[in-house]
Amino acid sequence: MSKVEQERARARLAEFRKFDPPRFNGLSVESRVVEAWVRALEKLFEDLYIPERDRVHLVVHCLEGDAHSSWLRTRTDRFENLTWEEFRGMLYRAYFPNSVKKKFENDLKRMRQEDRSVQEYVREFVQVLNCVPSAVRDEQCKAYLIERGLRSEIYQFLQPQHFRTLDEVIEMVLWVERGAAGMKE
């Protein structure tokens, strides 16, 4: 790494630390804690416009205790070129045992809106999906799964349409719910 690159990396780290990024010690293996930590970092990356190439370098500075020790044992020779997606995959493999992944996959497939608002249902669906991103092969499957769990009075508005992405479904069901609420008033 050249002197200029080193200086840039130090400046980026100093800027990142100013925003008090969340720490992870690895003691809590509660999957939702791990997922929440990852989401908080990703939000910070977006807010600070952190490029992909800098993310792993910065996040390593957020690891403490057991998590940092685990990182030191498992980091690869290609650390310099490790992408955020690869790092996140390593983290999820370490803190999401197969039994937990299977439970999340089953939860995702069985999830129903029931008496919750669309927003509450979508929030839980996305949280579980983020814990097991490989459980659903593509955007169309995500769209199908979330549609399938909707209450019938909302689902009926979606039936004649063909959605290709999860975002399309979410946008439509939020619109339908708002429209239904407006009609009740």
C-alpha cells in the first residue's frame, strides 16, 4: 500500500470513528443481534458514502473480544480484497448455525400477516430474510413469499398483478393498506 493510500485509509478510519460505529464482541450469538449490528453498519456505510473497498477494513475496527479473536483466526490472505458481502457471509456462517438458518427459512415460508399492519409484517419479513439471504433464490421468490403471507383482503388486490421484486410488492401492499384505511374514515 502506497503512502497516499495509507493516509487515505487513516483519514477514512478517523472519519468513521467520529460517528461511533456499533461494536460487536461476539458474546451474543443471538441472530437478531448480529443482524441488527450488520444493518447498523450498512446504514452508516451508506450515510458516510463508504466505498465497498473500505468497508471490511473499517468494520474490523468494530470487532472486540471473541469476535476480534475469531476474525484473527479466520481472516484470509486475501483480506485486502475481501468484499463486504464475503465478510458478511463469513460472519453469518460463524454466528448462524445451520439449525438457526433452517428455523429462519421455515419461519420465512410460514410467516403470515395475521392481525398486524402491513408495515409490521414487512419489517419482520425483511428482518428474517436478512438473516438468511440465501434461503430465497431470487427477487421473484421473495415477492411470492411475502404475497403468500398477506391477509386475504389485501392479497385479493394483488392477485391480478405479477410482481417481479419484493420492493414492488411492498410498495403495492402499503398503498393498498393506506387506501383501505382511507376508505374506513
